[in-house]
Amino acid sequence: MTKPRLFSGMQPSADSLQIGNYIGALMQWRGMQDDYDAFFTVVDLHAITVPQDPAQLREKTRRTAAQYIAAGVEPSRSTLYVQSQVPAHAELAWILSTITGFGEAGRMTQFKDKSQRYGADQASVGLFTYPVLMAADILLFQAEAVPVGDDQKQHVELTRNLAERFNSRFGETFVVPTPVIQGETARIYDLQDPTSKMSKSAESQAGVLYLLDDINATAKKVMRAVTDSEGVVRYDRAEKPGVSNLLTIYAALTGREISSIEDEYAGRGYGDFKKGLRDVIVAEFEPVRARALELLEDPAELDRVLSANAERASEAAEQTLATVYERVGLLRRG
Ligand code: TYM
């Protein structure tokens, strides 16, 4: 029986992924590989919608791929490749951009946030059409499931709208995808500013935990995480955002219920709780970091695996693209 398709990706926008990427997306990816024909992509074409240093971009792309593998994505089972190596992404994005409304694209909150940060003159047209490229990623593979963190929900909604619009205008072509978003763990917050989403592009790095960072630096960041003055390890997102975020991370990494962690630390202070969490994070990160660094010692082999996977992805993508060109009325090359 053929398995349903799954698609997801991450931007190679930093030297390392952060714990939000790991808990919000990678842990889900790892667990879904058995049940889906999965495509996991390093979305370098998305990354260049904001300025990137060329040499660093190449390095970050490899580092991102290495972290996928180190975290448990298996390139022999799932298709793990680099977006720019499959030209169909950009080709389908163009077609989809012709059925996307200007206002519709302008309502994407991530675009609004980023364009505000960069200013109207610095924000590129590519940043504006970013969600259309993301829709193309997903629709090219006829993906049913798209496991992402909470912040990508609006983009997957747009993807669904574009798929339905295309299907009704040109005939049934695309599978309409469903976002797979876990509850609490779909949004991990900054350890220093626990009301803001943790992000690689945060101004201060003090509250961001990176998979590939020196493990002592990570341990220190955990011990310095913002809490509150109550001194009770108790989940309350509104009143105790810092402690609640730490509890969410603890529960996600151990597979335990939040209430059982609260019980364990009842009557003990935040110091003990943070030490416990630090040990959990160190135990989780250390093998992933070691494996990723090992993979990065042989970039030629990593590049070879990525190219072979891009070949596999191209075959699947070209099938969809051929149907799309046909439906839209583009003249076939003889
Ligand atoms: P990106 O690179 O920003 O993030 C990668 C994944 O990590 C999730 N994530 C988080 N989850 C929980 N808490 C956080 N603090 C946190 N920060 C990030 C994101 O939701 C995402 O799942 N546009 C996408 C990449 C993309 C994509 C796609 C994803 C391009 N094409 C097609 C799915 C399908 C992005 O920028 O993710």
C-alpha cells in the first residue's frame, strides 16, 4: 500500500537550529517517518528572502541537513534534500503567484512582522511572495500532512486556499494539505522573554537554546532562565509564562505529563527544577550535537546524500509540475 505523503522544511538561517525547531517540528518529523512517505527539505530559497552571506549560506545549509539526520531523519527512508536543487519549487511558485491575491499575500503576519523590521525599502519582493513558494513546496509533493510549529499555521492555510482555488479553476490537481500542529509544544518561548516565541533571529541570544552550541553555554542559559517570585513549580501560562515554558520543554523532551513534573518538584525551589531540566536538555542535545558535528566532518559525503535525495524528489515533483503546465494551458515542448 502506498503511504500518504508528508512535507516539511526549515530555513538554513543560522549556524544551528534552536530548541523550538527541535520540539515544534523535528521531534514530530522523526516520529512520522514510518507512517508517511516523507519529504524533508532545507529551504535555502526561502532563506535568501533576507540578505545572506553566500559562503555562510552554503555552510548553514549543510549544518541544517546534518541536524535533521542527527535528530533522527533517515535519508534512506525519507527524502531529505535541498530546495534549490529541485527547480520545480521555483517553477510552481511562479504559477501559484498568478492565482494569489495581492491583499491575500499582504495579510500574512510573518511578512508584516519582517517587513516592519527591515523597513519597506529593504523588504524584498521575495519576502512578500515567500508564502507562495512555501505553498509550492507542499503542493508539488501532493502532501497530505504538514507537521509544523504554530507560527506556520497561516501559511499552510494559504496553501490550502491556493490548492482549492487551483482545483476549482483548472480541475482537480492538488491534494489539499492539513497542518499537523501539536498542542503546547507547537510554541516554545524565549527563556529570557517568555511571552515571545523563541527564534533564531532574536535580538538577544541569552534566551535561545541552540542544538549545536557548546553544551556548557546551553546549561548556563537554562540556569538563568526567567521565572517569577512565587517559587512554586506550577503550570500557569498567563501568570507564570517562564515556568510554564520550562515545564513544556521538560514534558516534551521526557514524554512525561506536566502534572507529574509538578509533583516531582513540589516543595522544592526553582534551582532544583532548573537543574533537572538542564540535565534533561544536556542528555537530549549531546548525542544530536556529536552526530551532527561528525557528519559535518565529511561534507562531500553529506553533499552526495543530499544530491541523491534531490534526484528522488525531482522525479516526484516533475510529475506534478507536468500536470500543472498541462492544466494551465502552457504549450508542451515537442
Ligand atoms: P522555520 O525555519 O522558521 O522553522 C522551522 C520549524 O520550526 C518551527 N518553530 C517552532 N516551533 C515551536 N516553537 C518555536 N519557538 C518555533 N520556532 C520555529 C516552525 O513552526 C517550523 O515548523 N516557512 C517555514 C519553512 C518552510 C516550510 C515549507 C515548512 C518552507 N516551506 C513547507 C513546512 C512546509 C519556516 O520558516 O520555518
